[in-house]
Amino acid sequence: METALYLLPSTLGDTPINNVLPVANVEVITQIKYFIVENIRSARRFLKKVDHNIDIDTLTFYTLDEHTLPKDIHDYLKPLEEGNPMGVISEAGCPVVADPGSLVVELAQKKNLKVIPMVGPSSIILSVMASGFNGQSFTFYGYLPIEPDKRAAAIRTLETRAYKENQTQLFIETPYRNIKMLEEILHVCRPDTRLCIATDITCENEYIRTKTIKEWKKQLPDINKRPTIFLIYKG
């Protein structure tokens, strides 16, 4: 096994490991003793899901979340520099993508340490694939503003870009605010603008549908408190 910083995707929900992760990932994970993770509790749970024989108590975890500052990770890669492979695990899906893990990868690159991204589920890519929208040009914005006026303005801006630049626009919301976000999209966007709602991707209750704003207004899906990506594209 190469000495490297392995970027290890996790499941997007309560999905069987074999459905979304290659065997190669499992083989790598079981050989790593040092992990940089967004949340230690969920990381421990994920590792046990990968292999119930893993002795969690022998592993070392470093926390890297939205509150971690660049100065806080200065020594995180010391085990790697000493010849030990390390892994980065996100709360869900691919690490570094829409995730604070980029800080430690940036540090590894500066130190000329090898970085190996592993294959796994990305809700961003999967939603674009299933939307029917432009997969040649798309932009992911993460979370839009919480304030109603700023959120509405942001949605209008994204819709304008979808038409002017022929570009798919993606964004997310905290699950318990999904309904308010959907209502705002339906209120702000043009009737012929297309909206894809991608919910619980790769999970048992996966729901991915593309309709025009006018069509969505006739019947809304149940996406309350369910991880969802919204995609906007021209009509």
C-alpha cells in the first residue's frame, strides 16, 4: 500500500457499502490507522459499517470541520510524513467537495505529499447525471443565503445565468428548510424554467424528478428533512 493521503468517500445515507463503494476502498480503509474526519462519531460508525472487525480503539482521529482553522491542522499530517498512510472522511459523500477537507489536501500538496482520491458517490455529479440538464457546464454554489430577500435575489441570479450562460445551477439547503427553499424557487423563477429535485440520492427512498416551475406548482414532493440538491436550468 502506498504511503499517501487517501480521500475516502462515505455513503450518502443508510446505504449498503457494497452498493456504492468499490472493494478497493474497503481494502485501503482497513489498512489505515490515522484518519482526518469531519465528525468523529459518524466516521467511527462508517468504518464499522465498512468492516465490523475494525478495532476502532486502535485508530487515531483528527477533526476537520467548518470551525477548523488552517493553523489548527498544522500537525495533522505528521503521521503521513513519518511514513503512515492517512485517510480523509467526509460526513457524507466525497471528501473535499463541498467539504472542509480541502484545507488538509492543500497542505499535503504544499508539502509534496501524495494525494490519492478514491472512487465513491458524489450527490453533485449524480444529480447532474440524472437531471437531463447540461453536464458540460455546471456550477455548484453550496448553501444560498438564509435571509428571504437575499435568497430570492440569489435564485434570480442563478436563473439568469442558466439562461445566459447555458449552465446548470446547483445548490443545497439544510434539510429542515427544504420546503421554504422550494416555495421560494417556485415563487421567483419563470414558469418555463426547469427545476430538478434530487433527494436521498443512492438511498432506498431516492427521488429525482425534473419538471418546469409551472408543473411543480401543481404538486410538491415530500422533501422535508431529507438531503436534497436543487438544480435549475433554462426552459
